Amino acid sequence: MFGEAGGEHKRVRVKICGITNHADAQASIDLGADALGFNFFAGSKRYIDVQSNAEWIAKLPAGICKVAVLVNPTLNEAIEIAKLPFIDALQLHGGESPAFCQMLAESGIRFAKAVAIRADDALIEVADFFTDTLLLDSISQRGFGGVGETLPWSTGRRFVENHPALKVILAGGLKPENVADAVREVSPFAVDVASGVESSPGRKDRHRLRAFFAAVRSS
């Protein structure tokens, strides 16, 4: 979804999710973010309205992948969001079916599909979601993403090893204190963080952001 696998000594990419304002977006970019996630799911604590935030998102650097996070959108909704000039890709974080994903792929839309890991060894195989980018997240009764719960990294590691053609984004409870261990254990293509670098939902903490990037680079 953002960048190609390999290259740059297999540098782990970083996506900062749940961005709600320009200041947090710019701080993330300045620290080296490869992608930013904007939550357009109304049920999220980090929800932002597409139209009222379009102007500042559109002014962000072209080299930064702008990702619209959606939960169970209709096909028309997903296509309309993907057509926005300031959105580069979608992240599907609900129960979207392989058939739904196939229709998006056939429409030429770039997207990642989030897959929840329920328990250690639970993720053996996943359906073909017609994308080369999967996001591994923890499962929670408290909402879709950004709830700060970790997933079984050993399962993530086996998934990465068994699917070398996929770009695997690791999410779920990552923070400055554990992301280096997570990267060493799982060897993901990228890491995704929201609550782990916040002072409150939707507000990024500069010290935690800085510490997160430093920890990823040290892994």
C-alpha cells in the first residue's frame, strides 16, 4: 500500500493512525512517518469529517501516503472516498468480505485489509482479500482499532514467514515501550500505531511520537 517490500535494507515503515489535526500530521511527518491514517468511521473516538478536513489534508506532502480508515462501508462509499484527490489508499477495518474486496481491486483501488487475531495460533490462513497488504490487529470488544490491546506476536511472525509475498502491517497495542520487541519478533513490513502515541484519543503526544520512531529505528 505504501512503498515496496525490500529496499532500504528492509526498513520498517511507520504509519501513524487516528490523525485528527494538521499539527499532529506535520509532527508525524517531520519524525519520518511513511503514512498517515484518517478515521472516517463515525463510531471511532478519532473520527473526522471528510469534507471539513479536506483542505489541510490535501496540503500534506505528496510523498506521504494518506490512508482513509473505513469500517464496513458500502461499495459506493468506499469508491467515493478512494476517488478523493487527497486520499491515496483505503484501510478496511471491518468485516468486509473477499467478494467486496475483489470489487474494489477490480476498480483499481489501493487498499489494505485488517485481519484480527483472536488467540495464539488462531491465524493459520486468511481468505484472499485481493490485496498484497494485510494489517494484523488485535481483536477487542471495545471497538475497531486504536484500543491499545496487543496481539500474539508469535502468530504474527508465523504469518509473515508463511506469506512472504504479502506486505504485513503490524498493529494492536504498539507503543514506544514495546515496538522494538514487536518488530524483532514479527519482522513486519510496517507498524501502525494510534493510541500508543497519544495523550488522549486523537491527540498525539510529541514525546511519545519521538520515542516510538526511535524505538522502531533501533530494532
